[in-house]
Amino acid sequence: MATTAGANGANKSDKFANAGAAAGGFVGAMGGAFAPPINITVNKETAVRGNSNGGQSRGRDSLLPAPEFTSPAQVRNYCNTLRAAAVTLSIEVAMGAEILKGVLAAVPDPEGRAFGSRVRAAKVARKMQRSADALRDAAKNAAAAYSTFQQEFEEEINRVRHRARRPQVPQMNWSQQ
């Protein structure tokens, strides 16, 4: 097998290997040094209102609409809202995991081990990252739920859809001559 060598004698296929290693080393060395300042503001609005369905109303304090599935539009709305909320929460939890990892890595190790705090911080952040992954999976499953609903109930949906949208065909009026 013949390989072409450059001016410095390196294989052409290994052309970017050293650049990647150098960049990875730099990111690894500097990764624990940067902790971005983050301010979190939470505004919660609550509204007290009377309802006639036994206290089952979903107000502003809920991320999801009421689980009333009496039409395909309500199923679609619920699945889309769940998907959007899960994606947003997944991103926020993943960012929180990275921030937590950076903050905990800065805590001195009680036994004085060289990278003890980083190892412990990674263990803690890994659990939070798994939560972010679970939220991402929840978003995927919400989209898949609506897709499966469309596949399984296609006949019923099409039957109503065709009845609801009759095409307007111009009709010949034979009485006018």
C-alpha cells in the first residue's frame, strides 16, 4: 500500500490529526477554567378563577393544555405542546448540567487528589445530563405519538375530512335556458 508523504513526511490521511489533537488539548486544558456568569430570573403568574369541572382547569401554571382528546386537532395540539416543552426543558437541563459540572469542578477536593473534584463533578453532572437526554426522548416520543395516531386512525380522520370539505364543483342549472 503506497502512501503519499508531504514535505514533513506525514501521511496524507493523517493531515489533520495533529491539528485536532492540538485543538482538543487546548479545549481540555481550558475547559474547566471558564465558568460563564449566568443570571436566572423566574416570573410566575398565578390566576385564581372558578371553574365548573371540579378544579381540573389548567391555568397559566401548566406547561401543557388540558388533556381533552375529543378531536384530532386537540391530539395534535397536545403532542406539539408536549414536544416543544420537552425540547426547551432538555436544552435548559443540558446547559444546567454543564454549568453545574464547571461549578463543582472548582470545589477543592477534600483528599487533595489532583483531579478529584473534576471526577466527582462529572459523576454528578452525568445524572443531570441523563435527565436532559430523557427530556429529549420525551420530545421524540411526543412527535411519534401523533404520527402513530395519524397512522392508526387514518381511516376515521379521512372519513371526517372528506365529509367536512366537499369540493365546490360548479353545477349546471338546466332550468335556466
